[in-house]
Amino acid sequence: MATTTSITTTYAGEFAGKYISAALLSGATIENGGIEVKPNVKYKEVVKKLATDAIVKDATCDFTDTSTVTLTERILQPEEFQVNLELCKKDFRSDWEAVQMGYSAYDNLPPAFSDFLIAHVAAKVAEKTEQTIWSGVNATEGEFDGLTTLMAADGDVNDVTTTATEFTSANIIDEIGKLVDTIPSAVYGKDDLHLYLPTGAFQKYIRALGGFASGGLGANGVDGKGSLWYGNQALSFEGIPVFMAPGMPADHMVGAQKSNLYFGTGLLADHNEVKILDMGELDGSQNVRVIMRYTAGVQYGIGSDVALYTLA
């Protein structure tokens, strides 16, 4: 059964040559380097964790092996996903680009539409992957357990204590401060430590920096520019880079080292490869199939090095 196709345009004039889709979330966490990417994971990859007790002891004349070394592991196991669409070429013969399909009864999808469809499917997969990296739930179709899902179930992760029920421009600086205060001292100051904020919290932080005298920023904010100060530059909080993670749940924030967060997949190229198969030569039908297959999954290494903020 073909994918339901709804064409609501009327052919009255010349097509301008461009298709437009709704704005899509980009795969910001991967694209902007917010997570360690581990390609070529066919089935599983073991993330080893090493812990020791106090290894420095008072000196003696003898060798005394009094310390302990504990090796544990976490499993990074990407799951398989697919996109399967089926379109009937007959549905396009009365549309804007019918002439582009060719005059033969053995015609093709309009080339411009094919190109657009390939880009659209790849972008939709990037959007879904971004959301699932942070908030995915394995029981949900097309998702794996995301980072905040895994962290919430891990007793080793440092949970932030808060009574706030929403992020506002008036409280966001205090709430980010609570996240920073919960980051373990052994992690604080590391070069790759990041504060990961959902889009809403990130916006509130920008607005707060635009000027709140009660927040110690002055009435006119950064450089006295008020709400005009921000120009899409990188942000930080007390010297720690702030990373906008569009896929993160709106009520969460995370403090972690980039090197402690992992995205695993088979081939990175699979996330950009969309195949269009004309079924006419195989079964004589007028159907065209759109196919994409890829693997994806996330994991973190040491839970005790992570701080997880959740609104009350």
C-alpha cells in the first residue's frame, strides 16, 4: 500500500522551481560538536570506567599494594532504524511538474521534487535524532533511550535540588548556578565541561543577560545594549561554555564533559543516504520507494561526573 500522498495545488501557470518545507530542528548536538561521536559500531561498544581509592600512601621500605583498582563498564549499543515511503507516480501527472516526468508512460518522479524529498527525509531524520539523543525513550517507536532518560534512572548521577517549576528570565541565572554548584569538584574546571540547555532555557538566559538590575547585570545588560546585545555568538556561564541542545526536554539541564557523552552509529554516511527506488522495472508498478536505514544510540561514561537538573 502506497504512502498517502495529498497534492492540493492547482496547475495554473509556471512552477517557480522551489519546494519549501516547514523549518526543521537541525541535529545541533552532533553538528556543533556537543557530544563524542563513535562511528563504526556494528553491534556494541564497551565504554570502560576505571576507579581507584587513595593511591598515595606514606612511604615505607617495602612494596605494599594497599590501593584498589576497580574496572566497570557501560555498553553503547546503537539500534537500527528505517524510513520507508512509497509514492505513486500517477499522483504527480496533473501537478506543476508533470512535464518534467517525461512524456513516456514509463515516467519518473519530477527531478526537483526527488531532490527535495531526499533532502527533506535526511533533515527529518536529523531532527528526530537530535530529539532522541536527549529525550528518547526506548519503548517509543523510532527512539532509543536518550541521555536524560538514562541519567534520570542512574543513582550515580548528581541530581540538582530546586523548587523552581519553570525557567524565566528572572530566575534562569540562579537556576544555572544551582546546576554549576552540583557539578563535582573533580570535573569543575575541565576544558571540555559544558552546560547543556534546552532551547527555552537558552532563550531565557539571553534575555536575562539583556538587563535585570536585580540579577547584578545592570539595567541595560551586556555592554549597555539591552535586548540588542546578542548576535548568535558563543555563550558561557562563569567561564563554562553554554551549549544549546534543541532536543533536550524543556524542563532539564545537564552539566557534563563532552568527552563523557557518546553517540554511537555504524556509518555516519548512513545518516545522509536516502535512496529512491523506481519499482517499475522490478514489479511493473508505478510506485517509487524512498528508503533510509541507519543505526544510532547514546551512552555516557561516568555517571558520578554528570549533573542533571530537572524542574520541580
